[in-house]
Amino acid sequence: HKPTYDSMRKSLEAMKAHCLNNGVTDISMPRIGCGLDGLDWNKVSAILDQVFEDTDIKITVYSL
């Protein structure tokens, strides 16, 4: 199944909770949900920013 913006937000919320519960301070990732999955990076990036805005977790996104 392809991701939706709602499922992306829910997944990122779960990842945020995992990070906070396990002391994760840095995350590196590709442009998740984009490319073959078909989501727009500008929208995904905005969701990512919203989900993690109230944390000190550093997120680095790589373009592959």
C-alpha cells in the first residue's frame, strides 16, 4: 500500500515517541514517502517540521 499524508503523520508521531522514549537526539533519513511512493516532498517536509517542532531532535534529510 502507498502511504497517505495521514499515515505519514501517524508514522512520524510514532517515530517521535520512540525517539523521546529512547533518548534519540539525531535522525538521518531520505525524503521518505516521496519518489516511488508519490507524496509531495514539500507537504511531507511540512508534516515532519510540525511533528518534531516541539523537540530538540535534529533531523537531517538526504536526497538520494
